[in-house]
Amino acid sequence: MSKAIMWVESDARGFETECLFNEDNRSYEVLVSAKGRGVDRAESFPVVEDPGLGMSPTDLDRSIKLADRLVWEIDRSMGDL
């Protein structure tokens, strides 16, 4: 399975988020890890536009919203909200 990193972000609370392009099934995978807490979440969605020169604005927006939701879910499951 070929995957390419599209973007990576870390925040002060210890969350690391990355978005990968899965070339084999033409989808993006958003992974969120809470460092030091042992909690990870991931979710995939189909590509709207081939990322030949980067993510389309639609795919980028969707990946950011998905990452925000996954961070919120981890916060909630750990009682941080």
C-alpha cells in the first residue's frame, strides 16, 4: 500500500495529526494521536480530485474538519471537555 504524507500538524496539547494520501485506493486517511496518552483515531474519505500538485481545496477543507472532529472525540473520550 503506497501512502504519501500530505500534511502534518502538532499542537501544544500533545496531539499529532497527519493526512496521508493512499494511492492504492484513492483515498485520504486522517490520523490523530494523543502523545503520551496512548489514544489514536483514524478515518478515511475518498479523493474528490487527484492530488497531482497537492490537495484540492475541497479535500484539504474536509481533512481539516475531520482532524478537528477526531481531536474533539479524543478529548471527549478522555474527559478533557
